[in-house]
Amino acid sequence: MRRGVVSANVFGVRVGVDSSWILLAALIAWSLAVGVFPDFYKGLPASSYWAMAAVTVVGLGVSIVLHELAHTFVGRALGIPVSSVTLFIFGGVADLTEEPHAPRSELLMAVAGPLMSVLLGAGFLGLSRALPAGTPAEAAGVLHYLGVVNLTLAVFNMLPAFPLDGGRVLRALLWMWRGDLHSATRTAARWGEGIGIGMMIIGALAALTGQVVGGLWWVVLGLFLRSMAKSYAEDIETRHALGGVAVRELMTPDPVTAPADMSVADFVEERLHRLHHEIFPVVDGNRLVGAAGFREAKAVDQAAWPTTRLGDVCTPASQVPAVDAGMDAADAVRRMQQADRGRLLVMEDGRLVGVLALKDLLGQLRFHSEFGG
């Protein structure tokens, strides 16, 4: 979702458009062109309704991007890096590389998006009413609709349901009160799950009373909100369990390596086939050359395996996902997710000292679950 099928750089932020947003945009355009606009603005040609729908969808996408960019720029001003923004089926999401460090930062960043939506909504409505006499009804209709939608988005996003903006405001306030981010996140996530379930119930009742399409949409929104809240709750529990634990305490020291002059054929047989690790450090004596695994081996034509040196096809050391031995294990989890790898090389003073595997982290999580610390 974060990468998007289409992306562009906007003020130094990568803005991506996921394929699910393209599907949603098409559905919105269709519903506006054949239902909403013909009901409110009768007598126009079909081409006008479709043109209005197309402009509205573009305006909605731009509005959501501006909403997320408001989060992004406020976050950056407060020292919270945001690498990208992605449009997907339920709106937009800013990709935070780390959580806010203080409740005030969380609060300011959370309200920035809804405030932008309120400003956009008021601006669109103001423009729709300020149009001079004789302005085509199509222009007023598009502006009015965008104004109402932006105000609706602001209200919806301020529901106290984490991870919506309102849920983040709730978390910030609880964090200020309790002085405990873990506890605040857990409570805010429970609110998110509860409101998600409530939305599903409302949607089911609406569907049973004949409002099938609207009811099902509420069910889907509630299901998504509950799923996201549960996911965040699990994530904070993971970070709590791994917080304060150094990577060196969980890593496998003196890992199995592969010499750079080993052939790819021998590497596949003696390392991948026997040990099944995702990646192996590739070394030349005591020097780390890079890393290799199934991906690197499959990139070489099988007929060339016996004559190809592993050091020539491995991923260079500068591009290998690695963590410092003193890094907090909770931060290592995020690094593992970003790298999309189940194993990370562990370095200390420029030397390879171990490998951190997903199973090592899961072992710590199980220990914490069984014994509470």
C-alpha cells in the first residue's frame, strides 16, 4: 500500500496512489454521474454529469492529499519524519517512520489534518456561493459537493477511534494525563475497536431495513477501523515487550557465513538447502562483502551456478539491511518491516557480530507473554 501504483514527489514528500484508490475513484465518479448530480441538477446532458464527476473525484483526491500533507509538514516541523503519503480505498495515510516523542507533538500533528479539511470545506462552500450570476450550474455543483465532503471528512476523522485523527487526539490527551504512551495507545485502540463494531452494527441494521448499499459500506468501514485499531494495539504491545531490550541480547552471535569465492551452486546446496535461512552474510576473510539468499541465487541462470562466484552476485554490504548491536529491539522490528526481510545483519564498530532473525524476536515476545517481562 505504501508504494502505490503511481507516485509523484510533492514538496519533498512522495505521494503514491494505490490501485484500490483508483477503483474507489471510479465507483465515486459513477455514483455521482448517474445518481447524485442528476438528482440535484436536472436537465443537464449526460456529458456534463460525467465531467462534473471527473472534476469532483480529482478535487477529492487533492483534498485528501492536502489533509495528509498537513499532518506531514506539522510532523516534520516537530521533528517527526514522514517519508510518504498514499491514497488508498479508505482515504489517505501518512507513513510515519517513528511515533511522536511527546503528547503535545501527537496532538498538534493529529489536529492538523482535520483543520485542513475544515479550511478546504469552508473555502469550497464559500466559492460556490460567491460565483457571479450566470456561472454554469456545473461549477457551483462541484464546489458545493467538495465543500460538504471535506467538512464530512473532518467530522468523521475526529471520531475518538484510533488510528483516526480523533483517536490520536484521544491518545495524546490520555498520554498527557497518565504519562504512559503504552497505556494511552491501548485505551485509544480499544475505543477504535468499539466504534468500529458500532459502525458495523449500524450498517447491518441499515442493510436489513432496505438501505443495502449504504449499510454494507458502513459495515466495511467499521470492519476496517476495527482491524486497524487491533493492529495498532498489537504493535504497541510488541514495542512494549521489546522496548529496553538490546539487539545483542536476542541476536544469534557468530552466524553461519558464506565465503565470497564459493560458487552459487555450492551455496545453494550447502547453505540454502541445508539450513533454509533467508540470507547469509557473504565474507572475504574477516571482511563483510554483502549478503545472499534465495533472491540472489534465483537471479542467476541455473546453468551458470557452478561457474559464478557468490561474491559477484551477492547484495553489496552497503545495501544489506543491518542494525547496530546496541539498537533497541523494538526499533529493529520497524527496520525489519521496512526492509521486508526476516533476518537482519547485526553490526558493531563496523564488524559483523551476529544475525537477528524474526524467530528471535518472536521468542522474546512469547517470553514476555508467558512471564510478563
